[in-house]
Amino acid sequence: MSHVSRRPDWNLPGRRVTPFAVHSRRREFLRQMGFAGAGLVSALHGFGAEPAPSGAPFVPARRHPDFNPKLDITPEKLSTTYNNYYEFSTTKDRVHRLVDKFRVDPWTLRVEGLCDNPSNLDLRELLQFPAEERVYRFRCVEAWSMVVPWTGFPLARLIEKAKPKPEAKFVKFTTVMRPEEMPGMVRLSDYPWPYTEGLRMDEAMHPLVLVATGLYGKPMPKQNGAPVRIVVPWKYGYKSIKSIVRIEFVKDQPATLWESLSATEYPFESNVDPGVPHPRWSQATERDLATGDRIPTLKYNGYGDQVAKLYRRG
């Protein structure tokens, strides 16, 4: 796999490169048409965007220059209709058809546990954090991948606001649990709902970790984790928990849903690693969702320069 390690973090073959000028022309076109601020949301809604919750206007954010890699972005329709969200369905292309009854407004995110400043944040307050757009690779444990533009802010900002106590060593996340709106929970009644995930505190504080409220310059679609989710780009996708209602600072490593179901297949750390196969398949390559090509998997999903230091022993 030596040819993989020589690739710079943000680059893939040239045929997959999207010229930044294309993206810039689109933004300029929207500005010239007068689609700005809340008006842009209304205009985009006609093209299938999620409406912004009442009282919480969503404004498309400027793309951060440090997270604007020359990669082909996966088509929006594909990444919003091919979803792992077992609370609705285990069939990926059915999830987006089953979310109509799922209510994302109003929404409250509880921040609690071992911290000096616990809080209840509604969506308006979350949208007041300075947001930016970042293009990240997304790698599923099932060995498929895509490249998507998220809108959000570093989780570290929220953590700093909460002021965790020194004894808080982990951050636990919990997804909303509403079986009456999420039919998959009823069908999978033996699963240890609600969905939970966790990170070490140093992982959670890493600047790559996002609290995401948008996708493709629009409010987060329900099937992708509306209205707020976590994105951890160097880990397998199930660590990027959707539709969160609780962030808790804890002393001990929290139990997570997938690790509880099968710790050998879905361990707590779950960093992308082509050299560590899943018990039932190889992780050495992945299927690009847009092209169908099999491409080499990059360790830490290509973010090794940024995160490898978190895992140096001793």
C-alpha cells in the first residue's frame, strides 16, 4: 500500500478534480439573482432543500479555504437518497421516503454532565455559532465513500462554552428517540436504542470535528441527520452520529450502540484503516459512490497529517 501513503491528504486522481471556478460561478450567479440570506433558503426550497425551522433562518456559509480540496463532490441527489439511518430503515434508498413525519422543529440539544456550564440549546442558538462550509471525505464502514460539503462549526467551540471539568475524559452523544416518527426503531426493537456514540475528549476537541447543521449549502436534510449532527471525518461513518439531542461529558468510556451490538466489528475507536479489515470484508479499498470505482482507502481517511498524533502511544 506504499503508493497510497505518498498521496497528499487532500488529493485524488486528476479526473476527479472539480475546478473551484465552477463553484465560484455558481455562488456568483446566486448573488446576482438576489438569492441571499433567508431569501436563498426560500429559493433553494423549491429545488428540494429542507425548509429552515421557524425562527431559525439558515444562511449558507462561506467555504473555508483550508477545507476546499480539489475533489469531485458527490452529487447532492445521490448523497441525500443513499443513507444509513436504521431508525427509519435498513434499506438505504428508502430512508428519505420515510422521514416526512419526523419533526425537527422545535429542537433542543442538552449539554450536560461533568461541566461547569450545562445548557439547553435550541436550533436558533446553534445557528448563531459562526458557521463555515467544509468539504470532507466520508467513509462508511461498509467500504463505500463519498465527498460532501458540510455546514457547521467546530465541536470544540461548544465544548469550550460548556467548560468541562478535569475529570471529564469522554464525550457521549445521544440521538433522538421517537419510535412513533422513526419506523425502523419499531422493526428493530431488539436494538439498544437510543443510538449513542462517543469520543475521547482529545478527539472531540480536534478542530476537524464538526457540529453540522447543513449540507450542500442548505439546512441538513432529515435523512442525513437533521437538524444537527456530528461529523468526524477520519472515522467510519457510524461515529458521525445523527439528529443529536444530548451531549454529555463523562468520566468513563461510554457504551455505544454499534459497539454494544458487536464490539469486534464496531470498536469504540473505529478509525479508518486500510490495514485493519472488518471481520467480514476488507477495508483496503472503497467504492466511490458517484463513479462506482474501487479506489485505495487512505489511513485516517486521508486526514493522517492532522490526527495521527492523537494515536501515538507513549
